[in-house]
Amino acid sequence: MSKSMSTVEKRASLLIKYRKLKVKKKEKEGDKTTYFLSRGDSNPIFLCIVGQRTIGIAYVRELRDLVEEAGADKGAIVTDGKYTYSAKANAPKMGIELIPRTLPTFDIFKHKLVSPAEILSEEERERVIEFYHAEPHQFPWIKASDPVSIILGARPGDILKTSGHSETAGTSVSYRYVV
């Protein structure tokens, strides 16, 4: 990440990196930057808005229309501004993810106290549940609003696998249920 990047662009690049997305096209128009992304069969779109203090329902509708027009799966808005009540209430119904402005702009996975994490696939999830003879809700919880969950794109019901290393215990693997 270069020094000329805004905080919004830094957040977007972290999300793109850890959600394993590829940038197909990047369009910059005024205070908005639109990223057309791909990963396998899915095609999400990120809309980065710089310089706006308040993000209202108009931006959410604009991104929803862009997602429908491009035939994308979902969209996300990344900004430094606040979201209005209307934007927060209607975005999930429209399939738009609102990335909070409190999300760190630095790579949290490079911090020595944060273990690398990943979302388990359906096969891995079933294998872990069967191995531990447990229901998903019996695993330790992590909130969907946690920065790790947001960066990875975890949804409630997902299971995260974290791998840590310590001098005394060696390598440890733990699982967290997203609530």
C-alpha cells in the first residue's frame, strides 16, 4: 500500500486481499472509486467514497443499481463518513454491505497478537463439527462486527479457523463461530 492511498482505499485493498478477490476493473469518478472484482463464480463490486461526511440511502441505491446492471452478486460501500439510519436499515435488504469507518486501515494480521484466520468451506466445516461432536453454536463465538470477521467477509453462521504459534504450545488451531 502506497503512502498516496487514502484511508478508504487502504481499507478496500485489505478487504480485496483477505477476501481473495481479483480486481477486474477500477473506475474513478470524482469522490467515488468503483472496484469491479471477481473470485471464482462471484463478482462483487466495491464502491469507495472519499470526502463525503454522510452516506445516505442514495449511495446505497446507486450501488444496488450498479450491482444489478453489472450482474454482480453483491456490493459493499467503504467510506470514512457516517451512514444514515435509512442507509443502515435498507442496505442489508438490498444486498449491500456497509463497511464501518472504524475498521483499521493497517493489516491487522501482521500484528503479533492477531493469528491468521480463514473461513472454513462447507466440507471443512462438516469435518470439524463431526470431529469435535459439537454443534456450531457450541464453539467459542466471534461477533460479525469484529474486524477479523469484517475483513474476511464472514457472515453469522460461518466458522473461522485461526492458527496461532507460541513458544510453549507450538502451533495451535482454534475455531470460532460467527454470531
